[in-house]
Amino acid sequence: ESVITGVIDEFKFLRNHREIFTLFIITITFLVSLFCVTNGGIYVFTLLDKFAAETSILFGVLIETIGVSWFYGVDRFSNDIEKMIGTRPGLYWRLCWKFVSPCFLLTVVVISISTFKPPEYDNYIFPHWANVIGWCIATSSMALVPIYAVYKYASLPGSLRKKLAFAITSEKDHHLLEDGEARQFTLHHWLIV
């Protein structure tokens, strides 16, 4: 559901065809998962479990944490939570979101990559080509972050500073950037907890 909602939010024309798009995603997911129920399915499952569920998910969470805490801002995130539940998160939570979580996740991702051991199932050690396929699976999601960053850089007009400002600012605040108010370029934005 989160994938479907994210894609539909990005591509507005799909909103009118949500049911058909959902059926398409479910069908593709079903067809891909058939590989896991064949005679060699446990090996496919082990590869997916090792490469798609470890480092790449942690990398995604790291990028999300950086995006919310540093680009969107812990202060704005705390204001949003206050609007939803009526109380602002305490200093402990804000410090964790801004500093502890990104540092911890970065450490775990680096350790996860540097201490990689090829997957094995029972006594079967996967061949080199299977590890290459596994790393292709893992990097297929992780590579989207720098690919999208390059796309944004290439598609946005203006100087490097302006492109960066537009890229790390939510679309609803782009009018502020056009007026010369880039809050992400103030020291206050980066230091506030």
C-alpha cells in the first residue's frame, strides 16, 4: 500500500485509475513471488532475504531520517507532531532524530557492507554469480537516491546553490525560495533541535 500510495502521489494521472494500478502492482508482485515457491525457491528467497532485506532497507531508512531531520527540519517535524497529537516531542526525541539515529544508521550501514559474508543455505554456498545478482538487487533500490539527485540537479534551473535549495525544499515552500528565503541555508536551520 505504501508503494502504491507513493507512486500515485508522484504521478497524479494514476489517481483516476487507482484500482487498475493496484491490480497491476499486485499481479507483478505475485508473478515475481512465484520464483520463491519453485523447487529452488528457498535459494531465491535466501538471496532476496540477504540482499533486499538487510543493507538496502537500512540505507533507505538512513536517507529518510536525513531527509526528515536535516532537510525538512526537526523543528518543523515537531510542529507537525504537535498539530497531530497536541504535544510537542521532548528534547530526547528531537536529539535522537537529528543526531543519534542518523549516526547510528550510518554506522550500521557501513558495518553491514564492510562485514558482508556471502549467503548460504544449510551447507550450500551461493556461487559468485548469485552474489552479483544479489548485489544488483540490493543496489537497485539504493542507487535510486543518487540517480534521482542527478536527475533533480539536471532538471532544475539556476545556479548550483539555487538547484540545491530547490532540491532539499518541499514543493509547497518553493515560492519562498523564489523570494530569496532559503531557510536551509541558515545556520539556525541546521543547529535547531
